[in-house]
Amino acid sequence: MDDPGIFNQKSLSLWLKDGLSGSIPELTQDIACDVCIVGAGITGITTAYRLHEAGLKAVLIDKQEPVHLASGNTTAKFTFQHDLIYSRIIKNDGLDKAKLYYQAQMDGLNYVRSLIERHGIPCDFKETSSVIYAKTQKQLDDLLVEKSAYEQLNIPHEIIGDIPMGIVGTGGLKVPGQFELNPVKYLNFFISILQKDGMPIFQNTAAKTVEEEGDLVKVLTQNGHTITCNHLVIATAYPFFEGGGMYFTRLEASRSYLTTFPITQAADDEYMMISSGEDTYSLRFSDTDGVKYLLVGGQGHKVGQADSEIDSYNRLILFARSHFEVDEPAFRWSAQDYKSLDSIPYIGRLTAKHHHIFTATGFNKWGMSNGSFAALLMTDLIRGKESKYEELFSPSRGEVKENIGSFLKANLDVAKEFIKGKTAPEEMTLEDIKNDEGGIIKLDGKRVAAYRDKSGELFLSDSTCTHLGCELEYNNAERSFDCPCHGSRFNYDGKVIEGPAMVDLKRAER
């Protein structure tokens, strides 16, 4: 059921359709500051604002344009209702840690709410209820276990039998007092006021590596400049510098998809919803520039491990047309997220030995609340304040031992993909690559990443990921080459898009 219209266009999110206002320069000289923040998404921008309010001199850099990766390609649901996280934490870590996780999410949500109220930020803010709904009796049983966790945590909630939006299911777990907004409008506001206040913000400035000299940290950029700082915040989705933290063994990369439809029928827009279980559908509405849109997302999978990314979009389109009076999607896009071993993000010092380098990663698709909270926690730690949250979110918390099953499963999957990529025969040849198509082909006995653009120009690259040597797979929806081991992604011309890889693919010659 391929929709040729939407797939002939480059993916673009509803939030990014108008881009950012104002201009952002590229770094052209060495500079010094109190805190360097690498990564200009919700975590980095909020941290920059928080540090600026505290009187610290901060510098914010991004390897491309700010807000153009996860934060510009999110559903933008601000909620503490992160799947069935609370019953899981109670079971594995105890009630006290579940309370801390809930309080952390509320701190992040309340901080965002306070900023919008204080500044009057025009970002299509809307109060909603959030619902996790079950499609089977087994899923409903799991929801009832989560309900029990809510009761132990004194979280206001309600079990509902009739699922909103006319969705068929066995029941739902509803919580009030959540909200949604346009993340680009929200974050663009802070970029603008930080620039007006004189904070240096640079785009197209990729951090390459880090050097530590005593209490100073030096960030070396790919364009040959150095940022010297007292503290470094790594707010990239995947830490560009791991410092021996072995994050590639503890983070699992996944992609999920979103489609957006103009809608004129009456809608239960006071709700945002997500289905329970693996086969996920996420729903919300947005009033954007005078148009009401239905957003249908989900159908996620590990990066590079889908038979067809287009099929993931098509399942969302079919779901939308089956439940709502919609026609063609106006926008479609995808996003990349990382999950920690225990589903609790890594927020804090990069490793136990790095006292001046901080990171925030592993948000498991809940980056709006987690990223906002991460800014609060990291700012406190940078300022030398004690935090009751530090131990729970510490990247050095020793979660591998307690989650050895997840650790082994994730890394066995990496080993499986590594071997499969080296041994699987390639069935495509150069002649199979038509205009605006790509794939992994066999060329002169070598595995090659090939793409031919709409005009017929051919791009050939080495198909081996420059991170740790896994073999790439072609993403037919985004026209990219994706690594099934650790989630690096490369554009059709071989340039790094995101993930742990720092080096572009080598050009292959015919």
C-alpha cells in the first residue's frame, strides 16, 4: 500500500516545516567558557538556559542545525506516563526509586510549564489527559499491575473501559494534567532569547573529541577549533565521547515513525494516547497554524533491522484511515531514540572518573520530560549542589549486574548482526538501482552502499560502518544507510547523520 506521493517527498516533521527563526553562525575561532554544551536539542537548549539563569558563561554547539534530530522529530508529548515503567522499577529497584523517577518527571514537566507561563511562549501548548490503552486481556492485566504501582505512588489515575477516539480495546489507564506543544516553537524561543543575551550558539560545528588537562576540558571540533571549558555537557542523543563508559554496550538504538493528517471531523483532542505492548500506536492532535492535525506514530524497531521502513509508515497510514476520516498524510517523519539497560536514563557524570563531564542519554522515546529534567539535574551537579536524584540516574550506577539478561541479549543481537552482515550474500547489482533508489550491492566482489538520485547521479560508498565495523543496511524510507549494531546512520552520500559513528563512509569507486 505504498503512498507514492508522501514517499516521493523527503521526510519532514510538522514541527520543522517552517524551520527556525533567525540565523546561527558556525564556530570560526577558539573560545573559552564556563560550560560547553554539545547538542542543541531539548536537553542542551534547556541546560544552556538554566546555566545562563545561574550566571554561568555557556557555549552551545550542534553538528547541524539546532533541533533537527530527535527534538524536532518527536511526538512532543509531555507526560510522566512512560509505558509501564513504574511497576517495572518497583519490581526491580524498589518503591523508593520508583517515587524518585516519578518526582523527577514531575520536576521536568513543572519546569516546562513554569517557563511557558512566565514568558508567555507561543508554542501551541495544550493541557491533555494521557492514556495507555490495552488491546488484549493480557495487556489489560499488565495495565492493572501498573495501576497498582500508581496507587503505591499516590499518582492520580483512572481505569477506563471506553477508550477515547473510538479505538477498540480492552481498557485504558488514564492520568490527568499532562500536556503537549510544538517543540520547535518552544525551543526556538529560548534560542532567540539566549542569542539576544549574548550566549554563543553555533551550528554546523561538530565536536570530534575531548582532551582533559587538569580541571579543564577541551572540546576539539571537526572544523579545527577548540572550546576550553570548566565543564562539558554532552547532550547528543548518543554520547559523541564515551570516556571509557562503554555506552555502545549499554544503549539500544531504535527508530519510530510518525504520520500527520489534516482532520476536520470532531476529535477527542483532550487526550493523547499510546497502545501497550510491542506493536505500538501513538496518537495525539495538534492545532498548528490554523489547521488541526491528527498525529499517528509508532511501529518502532531496532535501527537497521526492518525489512522495509516504508512498511512501518504504511501500517500507520492504514491505522489512521481505519479509525479516522483522513486521506493523504501531509507530513511523515521518523526519529531515533536510545534505551538504557534498565529503561532509566543515564543522566550525570559521564563515568565515575569524569568529574567535569556530564551526559544525558537513554531517554527511551520519552525525551520531552526526561530532557527537561536532565537540564535541572546536570545544572545542579555542575554548580556543586547535592541532588536526591543523582544515584538513580547515574551513568555509573552498576545497572549491568542487575540487568545481565538485557545486557547479554542486546550484545548477542549485535554479534548476530555483525556476523550476518559479513556473511549474507548480496542479491542486488548496480543495474538494480533505479533513480531515487538505493541498496547494498555486490560490486567487483565487494559489498557497496549504492544510491542513485532522481537525476540519475550515482553515489557509491563503503558499506562498513565507521564506528565498529558492522555492515550497513539500506533504509528505503529515509534514503539512508543504517547500522543494525549500534544505530549509526549515514546519508546516501556517505556522510554521518547520527549515532556513535564520527567518520563519514569512504567513497567506493567503480
